[in-house]
Amino acid sequence: FCDGGVLEFGTTTKWNHIPKVKATIELPSVCQTSGAVYALFWEESGGKLTVSTKYITPGRALMLKASRGDNESFIAKSSTVSLRSGEGVVGRVFASKGEELVPDVSELQTSQFARAALAKEFGIAGLAAVFWNGGVLEYGSTERWSSRPKVRIDMVARLKAVCETSGAVYAMFWEEVAGTLTVLEHYHPVARLTSLRARRGDSETFATKSRGFSLAVGEGLVGRVFATGGKELVPDATLLSIERFPRTQHAKEFGIRSIVCIAVGGGVLEFGAVNSWSTMPSFSFSSL
């Protein structure tokens, strides 16, 4: 049983145990949304970080083949490299579980970036690296980047991680378009969904009810956090007025007490619990 459905997979060989599976990352989508010409996903195994998935845009691949006369590329050369945790941009991001932007990687020395010569050879300038799903997503461009282009991938998996690491019973991501904030995606742990359905006899949740709301920048908890670029913890949302929190009645209906809102990734991450939080809980969310 997985996220409200059943995942089935098999092989022609005999298994003595259930193999581990991981969420995949759509590298073409990364390039499309960020304007990058390539994307790599690095995973750790045996103490080393190596490329597990790679992608180069078709236009970039054709241009390189026409100008070089071979099939080599920055991603092909990078696939032969292995890095330690803490080594270089990718290694540092893996160790810190954070992110880094290099405005122009071709300006770095080999001591700072092991693939500096390759970057110059293949004309790579802007480079970004972000910790995601236990590995590191790297993507780059032939143009200089002054800020890290955002990418949107597998939001449900990231919201699931928020719930698993914080103990929240729901998580949502609010997106701003033309001054209005609406719910882009939401997630509930399976146990929470099962409990609600058994008690209520329907499929409604606090998150599904929240999808019906459109909030102006500055309006309510979510709007205030987006406007300030900060974060807020509400120990008991059921005690707030409708003016301060327009979804107070829904919080009471579904037994939601503590709510956290944090401005991240160009929107607002919201998650909450049925118990009271006196301090901000720790959580994991990659702001791709």
C-alpha cells in the first residue's frame, strides 16, 4: 500500500527480500523550467558520490556534435567522476543538505571545482546544486546566473518528507500568481487519510478544503508569511479569529491545532498537526 494505492513491480529473477525503490527525478523538466542546458543527479554509494542520471537538452547536444565532431559532453565527462562527501560543490551540498549557486563555474580553479577544465571545454557558466531525495541535483547553463533558477519537481515527495520528518498530519505548498496565493499541491500521510475516512465517511480533509481558498498577499497567516518572507508558528489555530486565519472553522472541523508557515521556493510551505507545538519542529524540505 503506497500513498493511497498499490505499487507493484517485478523481475524475472527470484528476490529473497523486497528491493528498495526511490523516487525518480525528471531531469528534462528541470532543464525546461530552469533554462539549464544539462542536469545531473548524484547519488551516494560506498562513500562516493557518482552520477546516476543525466540529461542534456537536444539542441545543446546537436550544437556540440556539430562544433566538435564527436559525442562528448559535460554530462558524459562528469559521469566518470566520483566525489567524496564535502568535496567540491556537489560534495558540500550533499554534506550540508543545502544548496549552492556558482554564477560562473568557468572562473573557478581546479582546486575549487574538480571539473573546472571540463566546464571551460564545454562552455558551462552558471551552475546550481541542490540537495534532494538523498542525493544532489546539479544543473547548469552556458549563461552566467546571478541567482539560482527555481525548478519544480515531484512536490508531493517533498511534502511527504515534511510530514515524515516533522510529525505533521498534512503539508501544503501555496503558489503566488498575480498577487493571489492558492494551493499548488498537498499531502497527507496514509494513516491520517484512513482515520479521517473511517470517522467522517468521506474524502474531505483540511487540505482539500484549503484548496478552495484564494488569499491575497498579506491576507491571513499564509499571506503575511509570503509578504514578509519569514515564518510563523501558530500553537493553536482553532483560537484564531477568522480575520487572522480565514480557515479557522476548517481547522476546528478537522482537529488541526498547530500550524507552521514558511516562505520558501517562491511560495509558502504550510504544515500542521493535531497536537500543540510550542516550538518550530525540525523538518526536511528541498526548496527546488
